[in-house]
Amino acid sequence: MKYEFKTSGTCSQLISFDIEGDVITNVSFVGGCNGNLQGVSRLVEGQTVDYINDRCAGIRCGFKPTSCPDQLAKAVKEAYEKTK
């Protein structure tokens, strides 16, 4: 299932990905730091919701209370909850 998540508090505006069960694939970000977000997308390719949440939730960007990886953790958790 394709899922899109509108981010909040980050330079990226949108995260899209596919979710099948609890596995995430085809992650892409709109906006943000292109090189870093390509790296994040490749690192989480084929990983589970729990894996991504354990490693990305709570990461901050400078003085912001969130970051693109933190928003990704929120996005995959929200998508997983909606597929149950």
C-alpha cells in the first residue's frame, strides 16, 4: 500500500513509501537535504516499522524538536496502525 505523510517542523514537506505488513520500501522525501535523505531512504529500505522507529524516533535537527528521520518514524508508525 502506498502511503504519504505530510511532515511538520522539518525542511522536507512530504514522505512517501510503500508498506506491506510491517515492512517499508520505496521511501522518498519531498524537500529537505537531498543527499542525507537519499541515504536515510536507502538505509531503511526493506526494514520493519519497529526497526525504523527504534533507530529514528526522537532524533532532533539542531534546535528543532524533530527531524526528517523522526518524522519518518512517526509516518511509518501511523501507516502501520492504519493497516491493522
